[in-house]
Amino acid sequence: MPIVNAYVAPSAAEPLVPAKIERRDVGPRDVLIEIKYAGICHSDIHTVRGEWGEQQYPLAPGHEIVGIVAETGSAVTRHQVGDRVGVGCMVNSCRECVHCLTGEEQYCLKGNVPTYGGVDRDGTITQGGYSTHVVVDEDFVLRVPESLDFAAAAPLLCAGITTYSPLKRWNAGPGRKVAVVGLGGLGHMAVQIAHALGAEVTVLSQSLSKKDDGVRLGADHYYATSDPATFEQLAGSFDLIVNTVSAGLDISAYLMLLSVDGTMVNVGAPAEPLPVNAFALITGRRSFAGSMIGGIRETQEMLDFCAEHGIAPETELIGADQINDAYERVLASQVRYRFVIDTATLA
């Protein structure tokens, strides 16, 4: 098995450190990718710190991966050596259930195999993109369009598809009023995508400190949720609200901002439950829903859409020795808007 350089969490309570990890040999349908950039997602922090359940350590996180195909298996037909490719949040699924067969592998009834911290087909624990190389089944490798900046493309594999999927599913577009809760790593992507889809976009953020950014990214309106007047003024306004915040919110208060038959979709994943007052739902036939990334087909559609419309996350490029500091800055909301690791610094 190939041994490669990586950055790993030794336990839930320790900082990440340099390490060596094993990758499986390239099988007939596998693609070996030389990783160029890996995004840092809030999910990485939740996972390595054990906030979403127990993990096996050491663990290399990272599910926002872009790189160059270095080798292909004998049966690979979709990718060639030298191709620009990406890997998102999953690297396998059962391929047989109704959801896999309809291109929604993220909802595989047997559970998809996450890019890190999951049990791979050979029984080993998957290791993510904070490393120099990864081996992935060709069906879960995506094409990265040439027009996308390579480093900036990495967060699209999670933040991009996590926001694109619900915006498409709930018909964001011309004549629709869409609110985005939070202007962080997910929120700043949701604003750009909703704007490109033709919706009227409003940002609901705790303060007005990022208003200039929000407007520049495509928001038509921007309100501070710390001001109680916001909830009075905007009551019944929106067809769709996308909540990107991974923290506890008064969900019922936000539901009251929906028009009749409006939907609030949660894509943020706080560790604590989110209570809902039934009257916030039944008084307007409102819906409270959730959404999780997208299937491989939809993720490729998102990458092509972003390339066509010139959409990209705003990123800060860091070396591997800055990962632990970056985690703390993510938790303190001190990044605009996604960290990306230059994996050359792992060599």
C-alpha cells in the first residue's frame, strides 16, 4: 500500500499533527489523485473533535479535495492521467438502493461511505484530503472545469453543493424571494448561487458587519437579526429560507418570516436539537426541512454551473502548519470565507 504524508488528529482532544497514512493500491476502477488543495470545512472540526459521534484515530479529515489524476486502474473510462478532478464528501455507496439508482447517493439506504471516518469497501477507515494523495473509485471522482480557479474550486465540493442542492430542490429562481441565514462559508456560496439562479436574495445575519460583502456577492437586501424589528418587518416575506448556521437559533421566529407554503431548509448542523413551535408551522402551512450535500450527478452539475456563472468561494490559502490556528479562527468566525490548504506544504 502507498504511504503518503498527511495531517491527522491523534484524538478528539489533541491538535492535528503531521503523520504518514496508508492508501490502498489502485484497483481496476480506482483513480489515484495527487491532491493539490483541500478545503477546511466546519464539519471537519465537529468530526475530529467527536462532536458528531465517536471516531477512530488517528484521523485525517478533509472532504473538499481537488487534484490531478496521477494513475488510473485498468477498467477506468471516465478519467485520464493529467485530468483536473475533485472529490467531495463521499467515496462510495451501495449502488443498488433506490436513491443510488436515481443519482442521490448521499441518501444511500445502506449509508454512503464518507471521505474520511467511514468504513471503506476493504474494511479500513477512510482518510481524507489533508494529505498528498488519495485513491478513489472513478464513479465518485468529479471533473473540475478549466475555468475554475483550482484552489477556490476545493470548497465547492462541500460548501458549493450543500447550498446548490436545496436551492435547486426548492426552486430558487426568478420571482422567488430567498433568504440566506448567515454569511459564512456556506452562506456566501448560497448568496452567489441564489443570485445566479435569478432569485431575489436577502441575507439575515446577526449584524451588519458583512453587509458590503453580501451586496457584492449578490444580495439584494441585508438585515441584522440582532434587531427585533427585523422579524416584525419581514414577517411572511420569503418563499424559501436556507439556514447555513451551525448553531442554535430560534427556528420558530425564522419560520414566521415565511409566506404561506414557504419552506425553511436547514443545511447547518449544530450539535444541539432545534426546537420548533408547531404554531409557527401550521399557521402558514409552512415546512421545516433539511438537506445534505448532493449526489455525484448533481455535484458535477453544480461545478459546471459555477464555472458558467463565474461563481467561486472567497478563500484564504494556508500551509499545513496553520491548520490548527485555522480551526480556531473558523470557530471564532474570523475567516472570509473558507480556508484552503496548499497540500504542497505536506510534501
